[in-house]
Amino acid sequence: MFARLVGTGSYLPGDPVSNNDLAARGIDTNDDWIVTRTGITSRHLAEPGVTSSELGLVAAQRALEMAGVAASELDLIIVATSTPDFIFPSTACLIQGRLGNKGAAAFDIQAVCSGFTYALGIADKFIRSGSHKKALIIGAEVFSRILDWNDRGTCVLFGDGAGAVVLEASDKPGILATAMHADGSQSGILNVPGQICGGQVVGDPFLRMDGQAVFKFAVRVLADIAEEVCQISGIRTSDVDWLIPHQANVRIIEATGKKLGIDREKVIVTVNRHGNTSAASVPLALDEAVRDGRIQRGQKVLLEGVGGGFTWGAALLEF
């Protein structure tokens, strides 16, 4: 029994916000500074009041439509997000209610930018066990809500959005291998060190990052985990048709591809137009490449993410 991907969907809120738009808003930055360091030219930012569940709902509906699956058929819904609507109920339950599904297991996972690959790994195991047949996996974020807009080193990097996939049980190969890891000793290099206690914010409620430390760590673990899932599947990294890494920074993406010996033409990049959308970045890029025809049936696609925790995960698919 395999978990096979049968539909993808994504959603970006509003119009693109360019680097020059950010500068016009009073942020101490410019287009050259951002592009040189990150490759990012624009991102999408949700309007006030627009939540992760709203973005995830649209992405989910589009994935279900492509798959030809009714929401009522789902027996598993997992949402990867670090920016949930509420402390509880889960964003997955909120989306489930709006889809009209009743009875499916529904829960959130929090692995930050690795969240979507973690969710795929979890769903794959549910389906392979035989306990579940149809799963909806969503990555949805409104990272703009946890950014310090006075910190130009972080606020220019991120955007909002959602991506989703539908998985079905199949006797044909689908998800060939998954892997998930974490190293909590590295939690200090990327975090939001705040919380709500007694109705008050305690600590720092904004994203903080040691950019150089994150870069070095990310390139190393992304290369390692890509080789791990390929080894599990009995293939070489050069056999991969498409690499879709977490869309954080063009330099990280290029360094990872080079370390793996994967041609740049095989690496799907959307960070230049979307910014870092955390758990949404991989399914957003996947959906774009499926819909524009780059990814074809029978091809092998390697998805991987790395994020605060520190966490990292990967999934190798035969599409």
C-alpha cells in the first residue's frame, strides 16, 4: 500500500508587495539590498483579519478539485502552521468545518518551515498502515503577523500563503520515502521567544534569527536528508527529476542543489516572488510546477524543508 499524490492547490493573498513597496512604507531597505542577499523581489501579505485557515481553505479546495475528491471523502486532515488562528481549536478543525467534512481526524503540527514535509511523513504512515484512505495536507501561514517591521534583516524575508495536497491509498508507488529530524539544541538561532500568559504577551512576540548560523545549518541538513531519502529508495540524487527545497533564500537553494549535484534547471524556485512562506513554501512551489506542466506523471520529485526547532524533513515522491 502506498500514499499517492492526486491533487495540489495553493493560494496567495492580495497583490504582490515589491521590495520598493516595502521601502515606501518606511522600512530601511531597498531592492538591491534585498535581491543581492536573498533573491527575493516580492511577497504577498494578508490583509488585517485574514487568517491561516482562510488561506488554507482556498488551497485545500483547489487541491480537492484537481484530485476529484469530495471533502466528505476525507478521513485525515493535517495542517502545518506556526501561525494558527487560535491557541485552539486547531486550524485543521476550522478548515474541516468550512469544508463541510465531519468525522475525519484533524490536527495541526508545528515544525515551522519543515511542517509540510513532517505532515507528509505522518500522513504517509497513516495511509501505509491501512487505517486511512484519503488525506488532505495543508501548509498555511500568515508570518506577517509575527514580524518586527523595524528589523530589516528579517521582515523583508517572509510572506503569507498556503499550499495543499491530496493523498490517496494506492497500490502504485507514490511517496517512496520520508525522513524527519530535529535538534533542539539549535533552537536559539531561529525562534519567536514569546507566549501569552494571563492575557499578556510574555517575552518577545517577534521572529528572531541568526542568519549566518541558519544558512550554514540549513545547507548541511538539507543535503544530508536528501541523500537519506534517496538512499532509502535505492536511487541516486542525480536520478531525481525535480528538487523542491524550502523556499527561504536563493543562496541556500543554490548551495543545496550544488552540494547534491543536481542541475539548477531541475530545482524549482519561487522564493523570488513569494518570499519565505514557511510551511506553505514547499506546497506552493509544488502546485505551481504541477500546474505549469513542468512536473509530469512518472517523475521523481524530492521535497525538503528546514526550520526553527531546529527541524528538517524530506519526502521523495513518484508523481
